[in-house]
Amino acid sequence: MTPTAFITHPDCWQHNMGAMHPESPDRLSAIRDQMIASGLDQYVDSVEAPIASRENLLLAHTDEYIDDIHAAVPERGITHLDPDTAMCPQTLKAALRAAGAGVKAVDLVMGGDVRSVFCAVRPPGHHAERMRAMGFCFFNNVAIAALHALEHHRLARVAVIDFDVHHGNGTEDILAGESRAMMLSFFQHPLYPYSGTKPLDDNMRNTPLPAGTRGDAVRALVEEKWLPALEMFQPEMLVISAGFDAHYEDDMASMALVEADYAWITARLREFADQHCKGRIVSMLEGGYALSALGRSVVAHVKALAGI
Ligand SMILES: [Zn+2]
């Protein structure tokens, strides 16, 4: 059995918010290049992301919002939805592939074809709220994946883990109060989007961390808070918002993680998943803007997912 699948799609390269925008197609190229350079591409099962259906999107968004996003696609050039978040003519296709990747990933792990999946897709999703695009995000890929596991596959409980350096306000907006989901996250605070210090509901475990936080503090958090919370909750699948912008080389924020920290966090989550949820992990790319660090960190993460 192939242990780990790697999902992406050429359409995800086509979304372009302008030459100077940090959330650029070069991010996926950096990941692809490092996967090949490390030889890891030989060990994963490559799968193309399908287009998400409207039914998939409706798990996390309203009909009206989905219509608005479709209507906002420009015929040419770039349309801004907020100062950071813009659409080009190919953005919708990329966003539908990104959301579809998570749905496909859940189907693959539930089908037993693979134990874990990494989705190298963009646009990212964790800032997208039920009715608002923001922070480079349009559809909330991770929330859609988690809700697909709950609704379509009838899992009783799913845990969402968000280690992006920014607070996943969109995922919290969508999943707060959903008793079948628990969300565990750390994020630098204060930092965009300046939310998360007061969790919206009891199923949210938010840990704001100061600038300069290093890997040892994050590892302690995982050991002392996250793993005991997961033990209590007993999820049947882990869905990870895998942002790599807490890396010390990443100028988007000021935390100081390194590849070894991402490998360690992932290995601990994989051990938990192996013991408690049949190894089921769906991980989706969020942030990570220092291209070399992003490529290296994703390789460390995927290696740890695959247990190699
Ligand atoms: Zn981020």
C-alpha cells in the first residue's frame, strides 16, 4: 500500500495576483523542485486534484457567497477583493482545484488507498470565512475537507490542526460550535488577522505566541497541550492546515521554526494518527513565502507523514 499521496494540479499555478505578490505560483514550483531534488517524489503517489462541486463548497460557504466569487472573476487583469486578495481570470479554477484536492484527499484516506495525503495547492484557505474572502484565501479548503469527512463519510469526530503562523480565522468562523470538530492552533500574536485570542467556542484551542518563539516552545505546546487534547477528543482523522510561514527565514512573520521542527510536529501527529485514527491524515498547504525554506519544510513534512 502506498502510504502517502501528493495532490496538486497545473491549474493551481495559473492563479496570479501580480508579479510582486508573495502568494505566487513560484511557491508551488519551489515545492515541486525540492520534492524532485530530494528524491521524495519517487516515494509518493501523485494524484491530480479534481474540481470541487458546489455541494462540496456548500459544506463551508453560503450559496450567495459562492455566487459572488463566481461573479467576481475578471475577464482580464486583476480584481481586488481586499488589499491582499485578488482574482485573475484563472483564479476560480485554481480555487476549485484547491478545494477539490482536500475532498479527494479525504476520499483517498477513507478508501484505504493511502494513509496520508499532502495537498500542494493554492490559493490557500484558512482565512476564508463562510461569507468572506480575505488573506489570499477564497474557499476554506481545510474546513471543506473536514466537513466532507463528517458529512459524506460519516466520521464521528475530526481534528483540525493549524500550524500556519497566522490565526486560521476562517476555519474558526466555519467550525466554531461544531461539536464533531476540534481545532488546535498556534499563531504569532499580534499579527494579521489579529483574531483568535478569544476562542469563538469551546471546540477551539487557540494558542497565541509572541514574535521570536522558537521550536522548543512549540514542541512543548504539542506535547503538553495538543496531544492530551487529541487523546481526550479521539478524532477519527486529522486534517492539517500546513503553513510554513513560522519558519525563521520567512519574512511574513517573526517566529523561528526550522525544518526539523516541522518534521518533529508531523511525526508526533503521525504517531497519534497511527494509534488512534488508522493513520488518517489529510494535510493541505496554507502559507510559506520564503521559497527555499518552503520547499525544504514541505519535504520534511511529507517525509514525516510517510514515515521515511
Ligand atoms: Zn500564514
